Amino acid sequence: MVASGALSLGLLAFMPLPRGAEPQVYVIEIDKLAFGPAPAGLHVNDIVEWRNSDIFRHTATASDGSFDIDLPPSAKGQTVLRQPGVIDYACRFHPGMKGRLEVVP
Ligand SMILES: [Cu+2]
């Protein structure tokens, strides 16, 4: 048992994860009829998760059709960023609610 434990620790020490190899999860909180600030440093394959802390139902709906997430109160939903570029999104129920994701390779 001692030997296998030492082996596991040794493997971990030799497996650093370079940035970009491991997708990151970024949370955008929704409250008071507004999306929280856009996360900086979004990369392809990262995940954006919206959490609705509001008392209203919202959506996160991309203008390019790449995602359309229904978010009742207390719900959360995710999308995976599949390509670089700028994605504008809004809530289908409240057109004043807008957000923008900037994704780099
Ligand atoms: Cu809304």
C-alpha cells in the first residue's frame, strides 16, 4: 500500500496541466433583471454557466443561435464555447437584458 501511494503521488507530480488543456467553468449570475459581468479570458472549450438568482424566468439566448438556455428562477444552465469570436446574447423575455462573450482560441 505504501508503494502504490508513493507511485500515485509521483505520477501527479509529473502531470502538470498547461493552460488551455483543461476547460474552465465560468459563472454568470443573473439578478435584478441583469446578467452579471462577462468573464474575461474565455477560451474555446471553456464552459459558461448561467445561474438565475432572480425571481423571474430568463433565458440566455445567443444572437447567432449557438445557444438558447431556459432559466426559470433558481435554475442554472451551461454552454460550451465551440469557436472563437464575439457572441452577443440576450434574454428572450426581457430585451433590455444583454450580454457579450468574447472567446479567443
Ligand atoms: Cu429575462
